[in-house]
Amino acid sequence: MRIRVRRTGGFAGIERSAEVDTSGRPDTGEWQTLAATVLREGDGDVRGVPDGFSYEITVDGETIRCCDPRLTESQRALIAKVLKEGA
């Protein structure tokens, strides 16, 4: 499974993206469960706030969009994992 997160916006307007391929990882099941939850939740509240971040989360070609500060726990967790692991 390929998971990509693209973050835009923020005070400086700097874009950041990272991608993780979960194939062959010992924690693949955790990634798959979290990604499935995020996809099931669908697009989040895309009304951002000034200087807030907007996200595109793509899992094997399926993309959802969401914005801070209205992220679900699952979205927040997946975003943090991908931006950390994919850095």
C-alpha cells in the first residue's frame, strides 16, 4: 500500500509532502487499518482557517481532503506518521 500526504498552507505557505510504501514493513497491518479508517471517514471539513494547513491524503490512488483544525483523530495520526516516516 502506498500512502501519500501533501500539506499546503500555513503561515509561510510552504508545501510539504511525503510518501510511505507499507509493503514488507512489520507494522503493515497498523498502517492498513489506519488508512482504511481515514478513507472510510471520507473528505473532512475543508473549510480551513487563516494560516491553517490543508491536506491531501492519497491511499493507493484514492484521495481525500481535510483541513486543520478540523481533523479527525485518525486523519491526524496518519498525517503525523506519514510526514515522519516519509521524511
